[in-house]
Amino acid sequence: MKENSTLYPDSVDILEAASRIDAFINHTPVMTSHYIDGISDAHIFFKCENFQKVGAFKARGATNAILTLDADQQAFGVATHSSGNHAQALSWAASRVNIPSYIVMPSNSSRVKVDAVKGYGGQITFCKPTLKAREDTLKKILKETGATEIHSYNHPRIIAGQATAALELIKEVNDLDIIMAPVGGGGLLSGTALATHYFLPVAEVIGVEPEQANDAFLSFKSKHFVPSRDPKTIADGLRTSLGTLTYPIILDHVHAIVTVSEENIVKAMRTIWERMKIIIEPSSAVPFAALLENNSRFAGKRIGLIISGGNVDLDNLPWINL
Amino acid sequence: MKENSTLYPDSVDILEAASRIDAFINHTPVMTSHYIDGISDAHIFFKCENFQKVGAFKARGATNAILTLDADQQAFGVATHSSGNHAQALSWAASRVNIPSYIVMPSNSSRVKVDAVKGYGGQITFCKPTLKAREDTLKKILKETGATEIHSYNHPRIIAGQATAALELIKEVNDLDIIMAPVGGGGLLSGTALATHYFLPVAEVIGVEPEQANDAFLSFKSKHFVPSRDPKTIADGLRTSLGTLTYPIILDHVHAIVTVSEENIVKAMRTIWERMKIIIEPSSAVPFAALLENNSRFAGKRIGLIISGGNVDLDNLPWINL
């Protein structure tokens, strides 16, 4: 996989991304809780990207990717396929610089997400809910519009943008022993791993994944790419496969990937809601679930934990249907 | 009512309360939201007491009341009757200085709240869910234990403590035109009104109350005390009557009391959850509901709004049962 390493964002790419997106994004707060520290027997610093623009870290990468296009590219707009936070982030970031955005969304996308993309001025094309239909429809849109594709994670500018969350965390909190992030397509985890490698190399980076969507865990362990196959997990942000760029970065710079049960994801999510009074989405609860499951491994450590987002359907909370 | 005005906390009482409780409480963040400002056509600064110790502003008053007892009084402990946040706040504050707390709770108190009081070491006595039973049981406990009663709102040290939330808000945000708080027993509103009177006298203070628990609105308008009679409102923190101390302070220093519908309380609560990603209790949503109902009155104003707390039963969210 080493052939891709020239595409890895370097430390300057990440620092430049941070200053490029500075006026557009929120510097999100780092929160702590005595109660949470007590039950997890560690010192946990939550980097709260649920308070980020569009409610998720994705605003960072999308903004960085758009701002690095040249004026001609920008004029034709940007396009992607996404049913989730990237769709909102890309249409939001495009609207901030007044360029068009074309979003391919599967026909079964939630109304809340469709409305959000429309609200940001994204031009939506619906397609069948399969990866093939999404890719085919996007190809057609790209041809028709001349827009630039901005992939949701497998893109060096996206990764450099997502890395700025860990960069801010490292600047604010000294002496972290471990930095944890959830892993789906790997945009957040690869960015976090690179930022940690460049700016706090003594810290370990741990990715966390649902047991029921453990393709990154298997790919990491076996060193052979294992795709995600329609996994069933409540952590809807973590159902995708690693990318050809995110996977080698993770192999090179992540220290461990661990998995957690669905039950503990829900328990972790609810504990954070109840005790910290913040709304986080299921994917964001995945790293804290690992702390609850492996108390002794993390005892006494100072742990930075990236809360990826807070976009939840408030009509469908997991503990109410249990 | 003027005979009570010698009991009003003065500016020194509030400043002393702030420094006295400083090491015990959280300096809670002030949050803003572009989206919320857009729909309310105002600039709103949310003082987030949902992030306070025990999840509510009540930690301020309880700490101030306990720390101002002399050593002999402290040795015998403190007592109150409460089914809500004050019960948690008093038992928590007592535990911080290692003194006993005796909490009379109605037998129909929620399990979550009973467990929280127990968790802080409060010694609970259950009674029938009537005001008379609560008062009679408390009298008995006071006699048996020699503890000092700390009323949940009708107490100058409690009011001075609650006033420190508005004091922090005023210190952090310049040029507020209006400061809003919900009103139940009036501890938070009277403290907010006094802090504003002393430290930002150009600002107006507006109390907000559910239409279905409008005793403070009627008392304020008629200048004759109207008691609360078992009101039905989702805002469970706002069901109590004003006190003999809080009522005259409110008459003297609050500029208006407005009421809001149950429907708009739920709508306001949900909007804050969805857009700000913070968990607030129904009582905390009441002032924002007034902004949604009276857009034109507040247009263009800089408004400080006290979010009173975030203690919610996550199994019973109001929009799910609608």
C-alpha cells in the first residue's frame, strides 16, 4: 500500500488546512466530566465536534476541499454521493463560497437529512439505495455539470481538514496518552492519526468500530483489505468501507483498532447524554463504549476522544425502541 | 411587601456568594447559534446551567446557603423537602463539605431523582405527595435532627447564589438589552433581577412562565399574590408558587412576565436540542418559547437567556408521546 504515501497529507498540509478553514468553522470546546472520569477510571477529554457547523466534523474537510479548488473549478461547483453528514457539509461549505453543489442521495435517505441539504442550497438527485446506483448517478452528474467530485473521505484535502480536529485538541490539552476516534470510511481516523503522528508523536491512536461493522478491524489485523458488506449497526456513520488512501494511513499510523457491542454503544451514548447534557450521535459514542468495555486497559490514562457529531433523529432514540 | 426589602440580597451579598462558591461550581459556558438567531431575529446568549454541577443552577444557591452556616449549624446538617433539582443540589453540596443532608421527597418522585439524591449521600424520608405532608414531615425531621432548613427558593442566601448565574453572564457578554429567565418559585428570577439591577441596570428583566402555570404572571399583573394550584405543565420545575421573599423582589425588579403555550415549550425544547446539540429540560425551554411566540417584540435585541438545567427523563421525551 506504500505507493500511496506520497498522497498522505504532511504536517504543513494540516497546518495550512487549519488556517484556511479558520474563519468558516467552529473551534469546538473540549469538555470533561467528573462522573465520566469516575466510571471509566481515566481522564477523558471530549473534543466536541457535535458543536461543529452542520453538527459534525465533516464541515472541516468539506471546507478545506472546496477552498483549495481553483476559481475555474469552483465555478462549476462540487458534487458527491452521500446519505449522511458529508452531504450536509459539502452543500453547506459550497453555499459559504456561493458555488453550486450537486448531491446524489439514495431514495431512502431520511427526510431530516434531505431537508438539511436543501436548506443549504444543495441540488439533490435521488437514486436507488445501492453503491452502484450512487456511483453511476454521480458519474452522470459530473459529466453534465463539470463539477469536481469531493469524495466523503478518500481524498487528501478531506483528510487534512478532518485532521484539524485532533490538531485543535492537541493544542488545547497537554500530555494526552491516547487519542481515540471512531472509524467508518477512515477520514476522521486517518486525519487524527496523522495529526497525532506529527504533533504529539508520544500518544497512541486507537480506532474504534462496531463489532457488527468490523471491516476496519479485520483489515487492520490481517493487513488485507476487507470490504464492509451492508453491516447492521446503529452507528450509521460507520457502515462504509475504508478507502485506498485512508486504509494505508491507518495501517501506518494507528496503533490499534478495537470493536464494541451494539449494547454498549447505546449505553455509552445514553450515559453521555444523561451526564454531560450533550447530544451525540451513535457513531460518536463508539470510542467511549470501548472505554466502558476495557476499563483496566485505560486506567489512569489521559485520553482525548473525538465526538464526531450530533445529528440524531430525535423521534427514534435507540433506548426507546429497546 | 416592602417590609421584606431589608432581606433582599445586596450587590455585596451576590459578589461574596460568587467568590464563596467559586471552587465548588462550574463557570458554565455561554453558547450562541446562527440558526437560532436567524429564526428568532435576535442575538441570543444562552447561559448554560444545564452544564452546572447536578445539571442545574440550583447547585449555586445550595452551595452558598451551606457555606454560610456556622460550624455548629453545619454539624447538624441541612434539610429540605423537594422532588426536583433542589433535592439533588442540597445533598450534593452537603456531601462536598461532609455534612449530613435530610431530604423529604414525595412518594411519587421519579426513580432517577431518588437515585441521584442517594448517590450524593442524602438521607431520604418519603411522604405523601402533598405540600402539607411534605411540610409536616420536614418539621419532624428538623426537630429530630437539629438540621437547618434550606428552602429551595424563599431564602436570601439561595437567591444570592442563584444570582451568580446572571452575574457571570453579564461579566461575559457586554451590552445585553434583555435578560430572561423562567419563573417557578422565583429563586432564579429574583436572583437574576437583582444581579441585573446592580450590575447591568440598563437591561430589562423578563420572566417567562407556562400559560398553564401562570400564577406568577397573575400575581405580577394584579400585584396581589395568586398561589399556584396543582398546574398541569410539562415544565415540571415551574409548578410552585412564588415565595414571600421572591415575590416582592420580582415586583420591584422584574420588568415583565410573559406566558407561553405548552406546544411552544415543546417546540422550543426540541429546536434547542436539534440545533444546539445540548440537552435542556422543559423548564429551560420556556424563555426561548417566548422568543418564538413574540418575534417582533424582541427583533434585533441582544438577549441573555438563562438555561436553568438539563435533567430530563430520556425515556419520556415530550415529542415522542405527542
